[in-house]
Amino acid sequence: EEVEVKNKVLIRAPFHTPRPNYNGLEVIIQPKMSFGTGHHATTQLMVEMLLSSAVEGKRVLDMGSGTGVLAIVAAKLGAESVLAVEIDDMAEESVRENIELNAVAERVVSVCGDASAIEGKEFDIVLANINRNILLADMATYAKTLSEGGELVVSGFYEEDIPLLTKKAKSLKMKKINELSCNEWRAVRFIKQ
């Protein structure tokens, strides 16, 4: 069924009835396989984090984009450009489909790849909803692509993983700003200093 985050973002499938009077953002996701249609707690945490970011006019990276939910939300919040990177080629195909469905193709680019796909690029906001081990392995790459004062927003891990992630972030001159929780899942925002 539909997913609503903080009364501000409605994530639905194409076959759900549109809500023409909906005040928030509507995101349409074609459900495929298991690549997250917004039902997962971590996706909702990431959307909530995005809602409290100043996204307008920013360059955003959605790392491990799944179905592209976060990339699409960022575009609809006014990001200047969004790069969606997904390692699974079938998921990446669904990202392209969803970008079209949501009419954000002029601002969202989707590529199939891993962290090496972002070498040499610069972003103001990096979103990574993956898992602790990949986040730890790739955090240095994210930090390098972030502009000064840029945000790294991460999820896909538990309470007990936060100290490790925070320590790693600190070694890369990034400071923890806040965290959100949903059930056992956590999301954390870091700022590059």
C-alpha cells in the first residue's frame, strides 16, 4: 500500500489512485522485485532526513539508489542535479523507469556502478542507505566528493553501529549532527567541516 512520510511525502505505485489535492510531494514507484518501494524503515528515515535538509539548488548524490525513491524526492524538493548510483543493473533499470514516471529526467541521472562511479565529482548532499560495512568502506570516497559544509546522510544500520560510523566520519573531518530512529534502524547526518 501507499507510504506516507511525515504528511509531506506520499510514495505510491502507479496503480494507486492519485490524490490531486495532496499538499506534499507525490512520488510514484513501480514496484519491482525487492528494491524498496518506500516501505522499508530506512527509506522513510532517509526521506525524513531529506525533508529537514536545504535541498533546493543543491547537487545531490543518491548512493545505492534501489528504486530511486530518494533521488526522486531530492529532485522534487528542488535539487539542481541528482546522480543516482546503483550497483544492481536490474534495480538501476527500475530507477530509470521511475525517473520517467515522476518527470524528473531533466535533473536526475542514473548510472550502474559502485563508489568508483563518483570519483572526481562534487556534491553538496550525499545520501547513502546501504549497510554498515559498505558505508565504512566507502565513506572516504563520499567525504572526498562533498563540498565544504556538505552533508552526508546515511542509514541501513543499527544503534550499535553508530559509534564506529561516527569515529570513521570524524577521521574524515565530518561531524555528527543528528540521528533519527525507526524500530531498530537508525539514520545519521554528518557535516563536512
